Amino acid sequence: MTTMKHAKRIAAGCVSLMLMAAAYLPSQVQAAGSYPLYRLYNPNTGEHFYTVFSNEKNSLIYNGWTYEGVGWNAPDEGWYVYRLYNPNTGDHHYTMDTDERDYLARIGWRDEGTAFASPSLGWENTATAQGKPVYRLYNPNATVGAHYYTTSAREVNALHRLGWRYEGIGWYAL
């Protein structure tokens, strides 16, 4: 098996494992603790990718993605943040909104299941939020990597000045 085929098989295995695990989890995960959420960047497409799986992170690094460190810590109990994949563009999208998830799935995005958790609800429950806000931005000029997620107000302000649209708090981190 070539190295590229092996790396693709590892990445596909990670997604399958995540989907299998998500199928058995209730809407709120019950175990205690947290995980580092790794942030990676694809220099060819401009996409940022977020994962709690170190084997998925390592596979992407092997395939040329740039590891940018830990974006934030995600609890292993809390409310689901879902990951979707657009097979036409190669882009990933993250959301807590089940209506948004379901809409994207209806128009051809692949629902990859639960990506990680948030200690509290996102945009709709800021008065009782727990944790650090994760801000969501949108680049209207991009087809891949159009959304960006960060806990840094400095990054939000810099990207907003460059034309990105601030979409509010997506969810919360520890």
C-alpha cells in the first residue's frame, strides 16, 4: 500500500470511529474531563480544521497540513458541536445548530457527526454561558475555508478589518 493510500485510510478510519462513537452518545456526553482541540491549516486551500483526535491531527500533518497548536480545550461532557464536510469543495463546517446541520446535509454536505463538545449552548444562551466564547467568522470571498473559529478577540478584530463577517459566538470552550 502506498503511503498516501495508507494516510487516507487512517483519516477515513478516524472519521468512521468518530461516527460510530457519536451514534452511541446521548445529546449530552456524560464523562468528566477535557481534551485539547487541535487546529490545523491547509496551505493549499486556506481551510482550518479542528479535531480532538491526535491520530487525525497526525495524519493531516503527514499529508501537508500545518499544525497550529491547540485552539482551545473541549470538554468531554456538554453540548454537541457537529462537523460537516462538503465533498465538492473539500471544506469542513462546524455548528451546534441542528437546523443548520440538517440543511447543509440536505444540500449535499456529509454529516460527520459529533466533532467535540461545548460546556454550554452557544449563540442562543449567552446569559447562562459557561467557559470561553468561540467566535465564528465568515469569509464571503472564499469557497473553501470560508468559516473560521477562534477564542481570540484579537483574531476576530483583525479578520473583521480584512472583510470577514463576524457571525457571533458559535459555542464555548474551557
